[in-house]
Amino acid sequence: MRPLYGQTASSGDPVRMACLFMPNGVRTDKWTPSGSGKSFKLSPILSPLEALKEHLTVISGLTNQPSHKGDQKQLDQYQRINTWHSAQLAYLLKAIKSLPEGNVLDNSMVLFGSGIRDGNAHATKDIPVVLAGGANGQLKTGRHLKANDNAPLASLYVGMMKRMGVPTKSIGNASNELRGL
């Protein structure tokens, strides 16, 4: 028996989802990829994910409404922590991808990110997010999606809920899904 939610019209397989959270934000000058679309280049912090790039949608430019102090030594430590988080995501995604059931990553959505950009400044613009997995072919992956200015972070959640087959009119301050998802 299948649960009501988690089914999709495009496939008999449920869309699985996992969320990983970075509570202190990231060092954005080392997080945001260069380029956009399929020709983007992963940043130093996201470099542990290079082997899984085709399964990712790196999202930047989101906004969320409501550490360090600019010291270079603290910023360097902050980057090492951010990179360690990315390495843990790479470990998880490789494990999911190698499951004997096959295509589990392609049938999943794994959200990795933070509700703030910078833990020190509590900056709410340009929220760092990676969405991995294909949601049964419902997501375009292997790209960097630059959200329109002031696109609410919750618009990503609306789009994810839609792909899981969960009827959602709105979440927080978003009534539509993230454009281009």
C-alpha cells in the first residue's frame, strides 16, 4: 500500500526527500558557483560535489526574512567548516546513488542549505541552497539556477511539495513555486 502523499503522476515511484541544514550560513564569496545554466563551475566550498554535479541544481539569489566578525583567520575556518558540510553531502549523495534499488537519487530530492547567508550578519539575501536529485525527472539538474531578486526561499519549498504530489497553495510568504525550478 502506498501513502497518499509521495506519489507522482509521472512515475509509480515515490519522490523521496531529505533536508540537510547549515545553521550558520556560508561564506558566500566561496559558495556561489561561477557561470549559470549547465556551464556553471562549482565553487571551492561545493567542490566535494564535483562528481555529482549532473545531479545538482545549485540555487543562489534566494531571500529569507527573519560567528565570524570579518577576521580573515575566522573566515578561513568558516570556509573549512562549509567545505566539510559539502563533503558530507557528497558522501550522502554517493551512498544514495549506489543503493542497489537503482535510480534512488534520480527519484529523490535532497535539500542542502541554510536559512541565512551569513551567520555573523544574519544576512537574508542570496541564501545558499543545493537541491540534489531529479524528483522522478521533474527537476532539471546539473545547473546553477539564479533566482530572481527577492524570490522567497519558501518558493523552493512550494515547488518541492508539488513534485512530491502534495497539494500546496502556499508556504510562508510564497504562493508560487520558484521560477525555473
